[in-house]
Amino acid sequence: MKQAKWMSSLLVAGVVWMTAAGAQAHVNVYPKETTTGAYEKYTVRVPVEKDTNTVKVKVEFPAGVKVSTVQPVPGWSYEFEKDAEGRNTALIWTATDGGIGPHEFMEFAFVGANPKEAGELSWKAYQTYTDGEVVEWTGDQDSKTPASVTTIRQGTGDAGHGHDHGHADEQAAPAAAQGGSTGTGTTLPLVLSGLALLISLVSLFRKKA
């Protein structure tokens, strides 16, 4: 009976760890929380989940966010999509030198002026692979391909003062990868956390046995 409980606990721990690892594999926009009226540096993290390269990434801007500045990335070109009034509505990055390979990730950054109202920003993203498949990260948070969400909280400043909250992004995401970079920086902490959890559970149930 004790052995059965021990194995059950290990299984639960494994499921929790795998769920966390899967969540990190999605296209995400950082920071996950910012303030109203701020000039925020947003970082788009794009991992590759297939055995083929990612060669194009498109991110649509939520209503109320004004974006006009983008950080160039070696090996990639970029262009803005605009609406009929000339407002930037999306950014498209296109690989000029191979793209992002399997088991790798890259980060793309831009600066946006946040809306003055608190709420949530939903970032719809589209990831194109060399085989022509386009993964649409546009669903709700319970879907297999959720859109990344940033919470906007009421701030004390406003966009007119040019506040730059890029430091929040530095805490949430590593510095942008400037070339093909392995996913070790993303997955290693999860692996170590998972192993530590399993070891703790093994020790606990051995003592009880």
C-alpha cells in the first residue's frame, strides 16, 4: 500500500512538471504585468516545437497599444502592418538566414505605449514553419494554442513622461537571443525543479516506509 501511494505521488509530480514545461513551450509576450500609460519594452519569446525551422513570426497589437519602435535582430527582417488610418497593427519578422531551428528559441523586442485604462492585453501570434504550417497562438488560456496575456494595472505615471518599464521585462525574460540559441536557458530551470521535486518525494516516502 505504501509503495502504491509512493508511485502515485511520483506520477502526480511528473504530470505537474510536464504541464509546466509545456506551458513554457508556447509563444509568450513578456512582461506578464505592467502599468497604464507606460512605455513598455515587450519581448516575444518564440520556441520551436517541431523538427523543422520557424521562419516567420507575426504578432498583432492589442487595441490601445501604440507601437512604433522595434529592436532589430540579426538574421531577421521586419515590417509593420498598418490599418487604413496608418496605425501600426502588427509586426512581422521574417528569417533571412535559416530561422529558428528545432529545440531552439529566439526573442524579438519592441516598445509600446500602454493604454491608460487597466485591463488585459491579448497578444495574438502566428508562427510559420518551413513546411508551410502556421500555428495560430490566438486561443483562450485553456486551449492548446493560447494567446499570451499581459495584465495592465493602474499606474501612477503616464505615457507623456516617457516612463520605460523595461526592467520588468528583464525580470520576466532573459536578454533577447541575437542568433540561433538553444533552449537551455528556458528548460534547464524546469528540469532542475522537476528533479528536485522528485528527489524530495522519494526521500519523504522512504522515511514513511
